[in-house]
Amino acid sequence: MLFDEERIEQKKFVRPPAPTGFDIPYEIGFLFNFVSGKSTRFDFEPVLIYAVNGKKEYKRISLQVEKALAFLHSLDDPFYKQLLEFSDQRLLEWMTRTGNRFIRNHSGSWAHVSVRELANLRKHYRDLLQEMWPALLKRERLFILRVGRFNNALPDPVRLSPAPPQFSFRVDEHNGLITIRLKLLLDGVESAINLLGGCVLERDNTLYLPDSPEALSIIDIFKNGPLTFPLSVKKTVISKYILEWLDKYETTISPKLNIDVCSPEPEPRILLSELNESNLMIRPQFRYENFVLDYGPERYHLSEQGPSYRIIRRDKSREQALYESLRALHPSFANQRNNQYYYLPFADVMKRGWFITMLRKVQDDGHSVHGFEDLKKFRYTTHQPKISISASNAV
């Protein structure tokens, strides 16, 4: 070639070598800094621990200075890489990559632009800490800075809990108001919300890491106490909050709200319809009591009956089993991943008697087939052709 394409080689990961000229034995600890100068007010920093004349000294190690990173040579590579994700460079790379905006000033410091970026950063901090939490639980030199300046002689120690926070909810009605209360359990003890840095909870000098970004959102919702709503928006409250929490958390609903949660047996069935006037659509459906529901990701069906509401818990395992069993009906279904239905061009439906074979298969499996009367473009017959041959000897 006249001009060879420049080959971009991936930069190898190289750690700074062990520090030279520092002959004093030292250890590495870690600081949860909740008074950081960053706009998030949180930083996770390594701490250099050594003795001078028999007295311990504690110095914070900056993740922004390569020379300082040399003191972390005792950390294994996976943990070291996880720790570097808290450096300004990696945080800004993550923000750029994920579309979170930030501002940099002449001094090199940075700040998030809006509340949205702050919430995303705190969830990112939680995600980073989750990766490191098992290793941190094994370490003894852990410290916390809640207020003021870091004490180089005697920083405050802190413990970590291996158990994530546990949530439960109670939904009540009183004087025309719906009230939702959060019960927070830390190590099995009911506790008040004390959220530090927007990403970890604290009780009795112990830190607890929420087990998901969703848990952080729940804590933020209830940080000012119970939620209250007028009774007139009960349906919205059920859809937005109760249905989201039923599967994941213990949720107690007062009988005064007339909300019934049930788990009836589904009756599977198949619906035939037309797609874009050129394809036959095969969609799994399920009858729950008096309701016929299309297959989909929804875990519940909410029905309104006057002042009462009925929450039908769908049997997702049985629904998924039927959907996957239909995939075997035709080779082209193997690559269809819309997770709602399958489709086949009209021209292929009648080839080699596929349509009749398909109908017999699903009916033999005990599934009723519906929708024939609404097929307008697709012309079909369920009768197989019969061919007879006769011979005669004419005189």
C-alpha cells in the first residue's frame, strides 16, 4: 500500500515502581472522606501509615499524583485498578463516556453541572465501592472523616458491614390520605436514615452499602420521612410505587385501601394476527381470571373495580416457558428477539403444510388458538388436499 494505515496499539497497564529513598516501614489504609472539596462532597482515598519516633503518622495519598501512587505497590493489580477509578481522571473519563456533564476551571478542579449528574455520580460511587467491598471487609485500617480536617495523628476508625440495608414498606390510609412508610433495617436493627456522601448509610460508626442503585433512589425518596398522597391518586400510587416494590421488598397494605393482591393460575392461549399486512404474527397470551393479557415484561396487571383495586401477580416462569416453546415451531424464530411475539411471511406460512402442522402442535399441547376471524389478508385453509387417482378400461 502507498500509505499504510497507522496501527493503534493499546497502551499497556504499567504501575509506578516501589518508592525509593523511603526506608520506613509503612502500611496502607483507606479513608471515607465525606467533607471532600469535590462538588460531590465525597472521596475515597488511600492513607499512608508509618511510625516516627514511636508515634503513628497518617498521610492521605493523592490518586492524582503518580509519585504518590508508588506507595500502593503492595496492592494487587485488580484492587489497585478499582481504586484508580476514584481518581479525577477516571471519573471524568466515565462522565464523558456516559454523557454526564461537568465543568473544569483554571486550577484543574471540576464540578458536576446539575442534580442529574450528582445523582449519577453517587450511583457510580456505589457501583465502584460494591466491587471493592469484599476486599475492604478484610482490612483493618479503615477511617472516616465526617467534619473538619483530617487528623494526621489520630483519624477516626470506621467499620464496614457485610450485610446490605434491608427495606420494607407499609401503606396506610387515614383521613383521606395515603401514607407510605419505609422501615430500614441495618444488621437487623430498625434505624433512621443517615446517608453519607449520597452513597453509603451509617449507624453506630458502621458503614452499610446499598445493594443496588435502585436502593439509593429509595433512600433519597424517603430521606425526609414518609410519603403522603391524596386518596384521589390511589391508582398512580399503586402503579408507581407498590407494583415496583412488591416483588423485591416486604410490602404491607392496609385493608382500608381495598387493594387485593392475588396469584391466579394462568390459562395459556395463542393469538394469530397480521403484521404489516404481509406477515402472520403468533403471540402468546394468558387468561388470568377475566383478563386476557399479552405476553410481555409486565409482572403485574392492575384492574380497577369501583373503589377497589385488584393486583394480579403474573406467573412469569410459565409465561416464559410458553414463549420459548413457540420458538421451536419454525427455524426463523430462533433469531427473533423482540420478546413479545413471532412472525412469518405469508409466503412461508403455507409451505410444506407448516400452518396446519403448527396448529396441530399447539392444540395438542393444550393451547387454544384465537384470532382467525380477524385475519383479512392471509388466506388459509385448515384442510389438507386429497388426491385420488382412478383408472378405467374404456371399451
